[in-house]
Amino acid sequence: MTMDSAFQVSVLASGSTGNSLYIESDQKKVLVDAGLSGKKITELMGQIDRNPKDLDAIFVTHEHRDHVHGVGVLSRKYDIDVYANEKTWEAMSRIVGNIKLEHQHIIEMGKTLTLGDMDVESFGVSHDAVAPQFYQFHRQNKAFAVLTDTGYCSEQVRGVLRNANGYLIENNHNIEMLRMGKYPWHLKQRILGDRGHLSNEDGAYALADMIGSKTERVYLGHLSKENNMKELAHLTTENILKLKDLGVDEDFTIWDTDPDMATDLFQF
């Protein structure tokens, strides 16, 4: 990393089939979630020339399988520390299996934990899990924020995440595609509800309220395979941010993510 770089970040995978983000400082290498098989995460890390054996920690957001599928196997194979709040530990135990006691760590909602040379701030969101929380990473006066899997973005969350250098933000669905799609009504209701997922518009308006002078890059994440398209999410976000007079492609850039391909490592 260059002298003024705080983090290197890659969105390894993002989508309804599995989610994992890689973030690295001078001292630490961590994942936020590991919602794919251990084999797939190893392959995705290989795409950015990294190896799971070097990971120091996995921070878990909530117990849904597309966020925890590979947590247990990676921790057992490489002796990786796992951080989650107490309720999430209880809820995900049957999915992740046995994890050594010395690798089980608690990070409660609303708390900030220091891990080596970075601070990890947790914050609660509105999603249909037992105690969902996401994370913002801080180092050298820089911040990278992760926010997917929430039905809405509260004023409090917007305040916590304002003016980060980078964002991974949810653009789960296009509302019309979801409404006209094949999902049963109860599932559509769940996704559209306050404990569901952000639409393209929701994500863009939340971003418009959070982006600041420090912001360099925005990743659009957790796109539904059935109810969204990359081009649609990107265009919607770009149009709304331009309507708000924000400097798309001048002050910051918008990047797509993929369920099967890691984004290039980027230095913040």
C-alpha cells in the first residue's frame, strides 16, 4: 500500500446468492461475511492474489445463509477469529457448526472495536434477522462503510456513515421488476417492507444524503438475480445522484459488483 493509503478493499461477491467483502490494512486482513463455500471464497480471494490462510478475522452481519455459509469452515481450517453480536452467534450456530471457543468473539451493536491498526464500528439496521448489524472501518482519518440487507436507511445510520471514503450500499431490486415478477406475494411484501431490502431508488437516496467531500468510490451491492439488473441499478443511482448535484465521475465513481467475480483491490 502507498504511504497515505488506509485500506485496500475488494467486494469478493455480492448478491442474493452470497456475500463477502475483503478489507486489508497494514496490520490486518479481514472479511465482512463469508456467505459462499470455503472453496468459492478461496477462489475469489485468489482473483485478487490473496489467501484465506492470512485472514485475521471475519465480521458477521447477520445469520442468513448468504452471509454465513463459509464462516465455520474457514474459521476451522485457518484458525480465524469470528466476530458477531451475541444474538447472531446463537442464531447462526446451527449453520456455521463448531467454532473453537478462542475464535468466538462478541462485538455488540453500536460498539467500536479496535483490531490492530483499524477501528471497527458496528451499527444496527432494519432487517428480518435476530439482531442485524453492519460495520464501518476507520483508519488514518479514512472510513469504509458496509450497508446491505436493510429495509430502510434511518437518519441515525445516515449520520453514522456520512462522508465515508468508500461505500458498499444495497441496490437489491427494481420495484417494478419485483412487483411484476414471479415471487409469491408474501415474499414481495417481505422484500418491500421495513425489514426487507433497499431498492435501487432507496439506496441512491440514502447515498445522496451520506456522500461527502471525502467520498471516492461507491459499490452497488446485493443485487437480486431475479428482480434487478446491473445496468438498471447503476443508471438509477447515477441519475439520482446527478439530480442532487453530486459529482458522479468527477468527485467519486460508481462501481458494480458481481456474485461470482471479485472487484479489483482498491486503495482508500
